[in-house]
Amino acid sequence: MIRLEGIVVELGGVRILDGVGLEAGEAETLALLGPSGSGKSTLLRVAAGLQPPAAGRVLLDGADITRVPAHRRGVGLVFQDAVLFPHRTVGDNVGFGLRVRGDAVADRRRRVSELLELVGLAGAEQRDVGTLSGGEAQRVALARALAPSPRVLLLDEPLASLDGPLRDRLRDDLHDLFAALRLTVVHVTHDVAEAFALGRRVAVLRDGRIAQTATPDELWSRPADTWVARFLGMRNLIEDDAGLRVVRPEAVHVVPGDDAVVLAVDRRGPLTVLTVRLDGAEELEAATTTLTAPRPGDRVSVEIDPDGVVDVAADPYAEREAAHGRADDADDLPLHPR
Amino acid sequence: MPLAFLAVFFAWPLVAILERSLVLDGRLDLPLDVLASSSTLEVAWFTTWQAAVSTVLAVVAGLPLAWAIARFSFPGRRLAEALVLVPFVLPTVVVATAFVALLPDGIERSVWAILLAHVFFNVAVVVRLVGSYWSGLDARAWDAAATLGAGPARRFRSLTLPALAPALAAAASIVFLFCFTSFGVILILGGPRYATLETEIYNQAARAFDLRTAAALALLQLAAVALVVAVAGRLERRLGGSRSARGARAQRPGGRERAWVAVAVGGTLGLLALPPATLVERSLAVPGGHGLDHYRRLAEQTPALLVTPWHAILNSLLFATIAAGIALAVGIPAAVLAVRGAGGALDTLVMLPLGASAAMLGFGFLLAFADPPLDLRGTIWLVPIAQALVATPFVVRSLAPTLRSVDNRLREAAAVLGASPPRVRREVDLPLAARGLAVAAGLAFAIALGEFGATVFVARADWPTLPVAIFRFLGRPGAENVGQAMALCVVLMSLTAAGAIAADRVLGRGGWRS
């Protein structure tokens, strides 16, 4: 179990982390989700002992390790792009932590081959790391981090530099591996789908503060505020006398009628996302599984399932950011282009 | 540790020079009589104009090869780039002796000899700096001008030359600094008639024993060098800042270009090969043919030295090994600190001996370590320490970029896997920087082996080094002495090369090659 309390980090006079607390329980995978620049990686470096915090505590299985240097913490860390030792073979990379610890050669050899098999690279001991593909390098990095049996595994965007099917496959493999090994994992990502797929719970980090920590289902059904809702991809924000509400896209049903117009139709995998504008009112996004969606320009009507309407708090920092002349973070997210 | 070393062996000698030049009988006394004397003005004027003329000649001589290397790819291009660097790393006494061997009697010790030797040394600087900048220039403007009807000469004048200006200025300022502080070449080729500030410090201190005049000249030299370094530094920064994006890929020369490239490469390298080749040939020349007489006599007693030349060779090997060890011991931590960004000030401090001239350093040693508390005159330690001081900036310079290129996350990855900081240095930094370390060690050894300016001040008569022995032989009349000097030069050249190769083999082995 790893627990961070009130972590504050300032770099070059800028406050990167402002009192962050989070916890990954025994055998739990915690996804740490946030846009780039929100401080995710810095938080992970604090956990690994690579970045001393200005304030706050790091607890590993209940013991305060805030002042313990990185090399005595017994945590595993995987970087975004593997960072393998270029002057060593695959086997020596995986066995590095065991050798540093002083394991016997035979034990080391057995454990290395065991781990390479676990990550799907059995027999790759003698390969030169320069010959590995991106996905293979990331698997070796994972094996290297797991070899000394760390008490907690920290992953810093391990899939971000991979693309397409490779990425999805490794994501599924990670999921199974974490479950099988009963590992305590903190998994940093900026990808909502990845966080939901891997995290039993998800902590959303925004500008150095935790905006919300919850299971994926809770997060999706009850986002803490409008910023979280929009960061997760919900664009149906309604503001009226009753307050602020979010309508989840799957609760918006497009039916025959004549009080709205279809602006865009966008097939995303099994779902089709329709953007409609109610006459004289706001735009809404509707997600359907239908194969016979209307086309842009069609006149339609909209019904909203009340179960899909959630009251949310206003963005607690919107005013401050407006005062500073800053755009809303959610606006420049690459995940949800307008 | 590096700081303490520099404080004692660099700052203190400078303070000693200041004290000797500015304080007389316990009172502050500006040495205006020395500085304003007609002989000082004459020396200062000669120092300046010979440096200026040498610089112009070196830039002109270096441009053709810079053009060929920057614009074209041809077989042996990398070899040509490497060969052109050889003169630059040759010891000054070797170059001076080579020109004694090459030039006909009458002009072998003249202004011409000095200028030619300076050009020989510094062509490498021009080719390297201007060449790399040139290859980064955008070739499209050149092509556009061609389609507009501008001929090659016109295009060079109106397009290339202005674009190259920052690189030319940077190269010129560095060459000027080298020629301004040139010591061995002037001392040997200038004879008694020509003296620069640098050699005049030696003449006054070691020959006339007028320490006050020597100190005053050193003060003047210090100010002049500081000025040149400041200007050079500015130009260098401008060069770094205005570096353009990657230019066009170098192409195979075609048609008439092929002939020009051949002339530029062959001509430059041929001319550069001439002095060392003549030196080797003349070292083997004996009355009525060729033989190893000069080499054989290296083991015999000679009136030029208190010991045999063979002893000088052994001394040089011993001193250079110690000096390289000290330079690495000081330079490695300094480079590590510089890379960590901790030592902006330290970085500058380590580089200072580069700006302070070697003769000034040697003279400062003479003043600072002649009395208690640190009287080192009787020991042999002053020589390797002075050599180490000269070599240290090069160690830092060559090591820092290698260390900087090691991805810091590799160190972090090793730390998280349980490697303590010393273990990280041994397991990550050392293997990845082994090549750079070997280069630095070889460089330090080569520089220490060839060091002359500082060594000649502090070497004991019964412990001469190779360059000092060569200088002593050249100072005596007769073909026999010149022949011995040349044989020693060949030995020195061979040892320098052997040292560099050995360092590469021993330290570079097991290092990771990208």
C-alpha cells in the first residue's frame, strides 16, 4: 500500500503540486489521470523518491519513507519510453536490480527468464536492446521494474509512446498481469479510456490538485464539477435557474420530430455520436448504438432520460482562471476536438 | 577539491605576478616606466600585427578545405577532416622545428617562418569552425541566385561570405588569441630579433633576471588576453545563437567541381604534410645519405643538456603521466559539477587557465613557489602541476558534453532499481562516458607531453622534458645539434600519438559504442 499526504512541490518558483493526497491500497491499481502539465509525473517522481517534496509525507505499507532515498525504497518505476540501459543486453537490463541487490547468478538467471516469459519475451536474454521495437522495449522495462519484486509499481504513461493495436494489446496484458500478480500499482495517464480500463479507482489531477478520486463508474455518473465532467468527455452542460447539470450522452435519445437539427454524425467504434442543436437552445451530444442514424441537416427531436441528468458543482477555479485570462483547460484537450 | 587545486596553483601565481608588478618596497607603484618604454611598445606592436596577419592568412588558407568539406561528400572526407586536425595537436616545438627543417637557410628564422607556422597550426580551427557552420547554411538561396544569373564569384561575395560572417569572426578571434599568446614558435623561429609579449616575459625573467619588468609585461599580457577572450566569447555566443537549421545534404561533386574539390583537399593536406614530412626526413639525414645516427646519439652525453636526451624522454613520459593523472582527478569532478549545472562559476574558473597564457603561468609559478610557505623549486612537482593546469580545461571541455549526453533518466532508473549514487556512477556514467574519458585522458597526456611555455620556466636543468631538450639543442649552433633536435621531435610526435592510441585502447575498451 502506498499513500501520499499533502504533497507540495515547487520547481523554479512554480507550484507544481499543491497539497496532493492519494492512496493505492494493497493489490489495487490506482489510475492517476490528468491533462499534460497537471503534475502527474512529478507526483510519481515524489513517490519514487526522485523528487523531494517541499511538504507532505510518503507512506509505504504504513512506514514514512519521505526521506528515504530512491535506491532504498524498493519501488518499481516504468518510464514513458522504457529508458533501458543501452550498454546492456535485455537479460542484463532485467537482472540489474537483482545484481545490485546481490542475488546469486543462478537465482538471477532463473528470475530473469521467468519475467521475460511473463511479459511475453521468453528467450530474449541475449538480445541487444537497440534491436527491440517500442512495444518490446516497454515490456522489458516492465520486467526490469518487476524483477526485484517491488512493493509498489509506478507507471508513468507506459503506453503513451506506442500506437494503435500494439497499445491496446499491451494495455490488456497489463490489466491481466496486475490482477494475476496482485500488484499495488499507480498508473499515470492522460488518456481517459486507459484510466478507466486499468484503474480500479481513478484520481483526477488538475493543476497540481486532486479534483476527484472515485471508481470509473462513480466518476462517470457523478463528476465532481463541470471541469471534471468536460475532461471526461461530457459536453452536455446545461445551466438554468435550477443550477448546473450534466446530461450524459447515452441519456440523450434522438427521436423523429421537428424541434432540433442534426449538426454532425460521428461513428466511434460501436457508438454513433450525434451532435444536435435544439431550436433556440444549446447543442447536445447523443450517443446511440443504432445503425440507422439520421444525417446532418435532418430535422429531429430529442428526449432526455432523467436518470442521465446529474447535478454538478460549478468549476471551482473558472473565475480565478478567467481573471487570469486563461482558457479553460478542457478546451485545449486533444482528446475531444470540437 | 578542484577548487582548492585551482586556488593554490592558478590564482596564487597570478596574485604573485600582480604583487611583483604593482608593489615596490611595500608601496603601490605602477610600472609605468616599463609599460611606456619604447621597447615594450615595440614588442606590443609586433605581437599584435603578427597575430593579425597570421589570422588573415590562416582564414584564407582554411577556406578552400572548409568549402570542400562543407559542401560535398567524397571518399575520404572523414579522413581529411581528421588529418587537418593533426597540426593543431602537434607540440609547438615540433612545429617550430619542422619549419626550421623546411625553410631554406636565411629565412628559417624570420617573420615569414613565424607567420607560416601560425597558419600551419590554425588552419584546423578555420576548417572545423567555418566548415561545420557552412554545411549548416541553407543552400537554396545559393541555387536561387544561380537561377537569377549570378555567377559563382558573385554568389560567393554577395551570399556566402555575409552568411559565413559569424563563423569567420569566431574562428578569426580564436586564431588571433592563439597567435597573440604564441610562445614556442616565436621563441624558436623569431630568434633574437623578434619578440612578443609572451616571449619577452621569458627573456626578462629567465635571461635578464629582471623580474619586475617581466611581471609588468605579464600584467599587460593578462589585460590584452582578457580583452581578446571577451571579444572571442561574444563572437562565439553569437555563432551559437544564429546557427541555422540543417542545410542541404552534401552532394557528390560533379564536373568541374570535382577538380576544384581535389585541388582544395589535396593541396591543403599536401601543404600541411610538408613540414612534418621534411622533419622526419631531415632527422634521418646524415652526411652522405640517410641513417639512424641522430637517434643513436640520443643515448649519449651532450653539452646541450646536463643529462642524456634519453633521460629527457623518460622525464617527459613520467611528468606527462603524472600531469594527465592530476588533470583527470581535477577535471572529472569539475566536469561532473559543470554538467549538474551546479558550477557556472566553477566552469568559468576551470576554463581560466585556457585564457591565461602558458608562459604567464610558468612565470607565476616561478614567483609564487620560490619562497615559503610553498617552496617547490627544489622538487620536480612544479612541472607536472603546471602541465596539468594547462591540460585541465581540455579535459573538462571534452568530458562535459559526453556526460551531458547521458540521459538523466537512466541514472534515475538505476537508482529506483536500488543502485546507490556511487553505484550509478560506476554502472551508468562510467560505461557510457568511457569513450569520452579515454579521449580526455589521451588529450591530457598529449598536451602535457608537448607543453613548453610553462614547463620551460619551471623545469630544473637536470630534469629537462622533451620540448625543453629540443629547445636547448636548437639554441646551439651546428647541424649536429639541429639533427638531434629533429630526432627528438620525431620521438615526441610518436609518443604523443602512442599515448592517445593507448588511452583509447585501454580506457575505451568495454565502453559502449553507439
